[in-house]
Amino acid sequence: MTVYSRRSFLARSVAATIGVGVHLSHPGRAMGGWFGWWKKTDVTGESLAVGPLSGFAEGKWTSVQIGKIAPSGKDVTGLKILVWRQGPKAYAMSSRCTHRGCRVEVRTDGTFRCPCHGAQFDSAGRVTRGPATEPLTWYATRITDSGVVVVETASEIEPPSGLSAK
Ligand code: FES
């Protein structure tokens, strides 16, 4: 995966600025689906430190609850990013449904379903059932020297290939 680094970023200071809680996503468990949080949550352009790579389970999605304040000072309460660890790399996808912004659920087969109006997405985030018409958004990531995964929400990428579930 191509890793983009659009700006200087000190993981330690960011980690101290935003609180991050990591919640393992068990397949089939709902991650919730409500509208309001996304409307006040514009993370475009944020560099979000989501935790140490070693803290993510290999070969499965982990839903990361971002804390209150992003580096820019925006309130990102309620934002969740899906992170997938594959060996020394991490991949990130928005859990925001592209229909009206509800949070998608991870299903047991690695696909996604939106609880609000039933849109479905394959394991790469492509729409398999409407009403959504646009795929889920993948973000570039990078790993800091201290091993922290940073999600670059300004850099959208194509779905990576070769992710294998464990
Ligand atoms: S918000 Fe997801 S299907 Fe409508």
C-alpha cells in the first residue's frame, strides 16, 4: 500500500491531545448506526493516531473510537474508524455509510451492512445492495517510528488487495 505523509506529525503529542479507545469488532456485532455524530464530524484532512500497531488483532477489523478532540481542534466525538492489521501494515476504512452516514456493521463473512436502510458492501467496501451507491472510503495509513498507526483522512486510497482474514 502506498503510504502518504502529508504533514509533519508527532504521534506522542497527538496521542496526548486526543483520547483513543480501541474496541474489538466481533463479527456480526452491531457497531451502532445513528445519524447525528457524522454531521458534526468532518475529519477530512485529519491525521488521526489510532493506537499502537501491536494492539490490533491480525486479520480482522477493529473498530476504533476516536476521542474528543482531533489535532485540528475539531470535535470528533463518536467517530469510528475501522482498522485492519496485516503483518507490519495497517489499513483503515471509514465506518460511515455512504448513503446517509450511519455506521456500518461488520458481518461474520467480512462484509458490511448498514442498519439504517439496509445497504450492503463487500469486504472491499464496494456496494452490493442499495440504497447506497458509493463505496466505503479507505484511508492511507502510516506507522510512526514508535509504532503508532496514523490514519490520514486527507488521503483516500483504492481498496488494497490481498487482505486475508484470520
Ligand atoms: S444510511 Fe446506510 S443505508 Fe441509509
